[in-house]
Amino acid sequence: MENRICKLFGIEHPIIQAGMIWCSG
């Protein structure tokens, strides 16, 4: 579920790359 949220967040806010990095760990 977390991965899905992270992906949605990244797609909705591609500018916020930190979110994707944080999700990746």
C-alpha cells in the first residue's frame, strides 16, 4: 500500500522527488 501511495504522490507531485527517495528508503 505504501508503494502505491508513494507512486501516486510522485505522479501527482513529480517536483517533490524527495518523496520518492524517502519511499525507496
